[in-house]
Amino acid sequence: MFNRLYIHVPFCLEKCHYCAFVSEPPKNNELMEYPTLLIRELQLNTKEARPLESIYFGGGTPSLLKPEQVAKLLAEIAGKVPIRKEAEITLEANPGTVDELSLKAFRDAGINRISLGVQSFDDSFLNNLGRIHTAEQSQQAFQAARNAGFTNVSIDLIHSLPGQSIDQWRADLQQAVRLNPEHISIYGLTVEECTPFARKYSADSPELADEDLSADMFEYTDAFLTESGFEHYEIANYARPGYRSRHNSGYWQRDGYLGLGVAAHSFLLEGHGVRFSNPSSLEEYRREVTSGQLTRVDEQRLTQSEAMEEYMFLGLRLADGVSLRAFEREFGTYLNSVYGAAVEDLAKLGLLLQTYERVTLTRRGMLLSNQAFVYFIQSSV
């Protein structure tokens, strides 16, 4: 079962130098035919659907779709699966691909939340990242979204960029707050294998931020954005009150979601949960969808132990943490009977707090979250 829908659009005008996601420039009529393939895939899966709480167009660059294509897609979805009246419907957009006219058309099509991939307000960093937009275009795109009537706008930023100082990162954050978005996602740069960045920067490159500088940037971000009225509700996400990303929150709370499109991932509520993805080749995806038989790639049916691990390391990403009572309802056992030793060890290290209601990461625990999560994987039974 699922109550959320993720739609992957695997097209970009140019591939960013740091990006490891499945995306490429569209060829021939691929961009025109793609929504038809998505609709066909949806038809193969609607029997498992509940009324949709959220829909998320991600990529790639979903804003390369025409607004009328998005309108048709949403109409087709509504004809197959009920969409709640208050559903959050997000479109990721590259600032270099939208203007006020297109954003108005996307809003008329049914999009009610825009996520702008700003990444930096410094043109030198944008150029090194391989972004197709400028800092000025980011600000223009944000204002265009406001003029188009969007009252829920998110922006993405990346810190620890090659050669970036903490003062330059402060300037990015200050510019972001001046725009006054409802939501800001903050990511530390990760140099992924098989990307231009991996070929350009070795692991010990002096141009890459060391652990201390990255930690300083994380801590400054937390202090500055919370003082500016944003809630640090998830390790990498900040929101004005009432504007948490409902779709992404569903991921961390293990809601069921169906991923449509090339390389899209899904998590269905069957047993303790089943995870799988779609083929990462557009040609293979097209062939399978057209034949009416889509292969589930890397399907994993979770055991209770694996589901408990996920419950902990996904739930602890949230500032709300993990409810002891909810864990007991989900698994029929007490959290401390499974993870008591891990909780105690992490508390001693100052990475975790436990009350009689829940366990949560401290700010230091969020900074060192990957190290903290290992305790729950090693402690599973």
C-alpha cells in the first residue's frame, strides 16, 4: 500500500559536476513521450493505492516538462487514485528553466509547492558545480514564484563546496533568509564516485572542506536559521512553522510511497515493508512499461529486524525523534528491550537524549548522525 507518489523526471539540460542521480539531456521526443510512460506505469500499480497525501516531481529537472504535461499527469493520477484536497504537490525547478509565466502555468496545473535548486548565491561556485543558472537568476526565479502566487517555496543550498570559506557560506545563508522562503534544505557536499567532481578532487584534496570546517558550517547553519525563525525539524531541513515538507516527512516516518519513472524508488507497506526500484535505463523502462510488465529491481522484503533498524535511523533524522509508544505499537516489543544498550551508549557520548516518551538526537548527534545510526544496525536482533 502507498499514500504518496514520487515521479522521477530523468532529464537535465546539462549534468551537474557533482550529481550522481540518474539524469541526462533529453534526446529526440523523449521529453514529450515520457508522461505517457508514467501514466501507463501508474495504471499497473493503482490497486495498491490509498488516497494520496502528497505528490513530488523530482529529478533531474522536472521543470523541463511543459505545464500542460504536468496538468495532464495530475488529471490522470486523480482519475486513478484519489488525491486529498489538502495534498502537498511539489515540483523541483532549476532557476534557469522557469519564469513567472511558466510558474503561473504550473500553479494552474495543480502544483502548490516549488523547490528551487539554488545550491549557492555565488556565481563562481555555481560555475564550478556545473549549474546552468546564475545567482541573479535564482533570485529572479524566487520572485517569479511569489508573483505567480506560490506561498510555499523551498530552496536547496550546498555547503562545504571546494574552496568555500565559512564567511562565504554565511553570505549564502544570509541571502537565503533575505528571500524569506518557507523552507530551506541544507546539504553538505558529498563527492560521489563516477562524477566529474570525483575525477577532479581526490579524497584528501586541500580544496575540499575538512571535518572541522564542515562541522563549523553545520553549527553556524543551525544557530543562524533557528534564530531567523526556522525550525530545524530534520538533519538537513529547516522550515517556517507549518511548512515542513510533508512528502519527505513521509519518507522518514516510513509511509508507503510509489515511485514512478526511470530509476524511481518505492516503499510499499506489505508485511514489514518492501523496497524496490525501476530500471535505470530509459530504453529498458520504456520497453517494460509498454509491455505491461515492469521489473522490480533490487527488491527487498524487510524482516522485522531490518524494519526496526529503518524505523530508528529514519525516525532519528527528525527532531521529534522516535516515540517509545509508537515503536511498541509497530513491533509489539519495547524499544529499550531491543536497543537499550545502543541508547545508553549514545546518551553517554552526548549524541542522544531519552525521555519517558521518546528518544531524539542532540545537535551533536545530528552532526554525527551516521556514526550514531551504526549503533542501531549493529544492535539489531
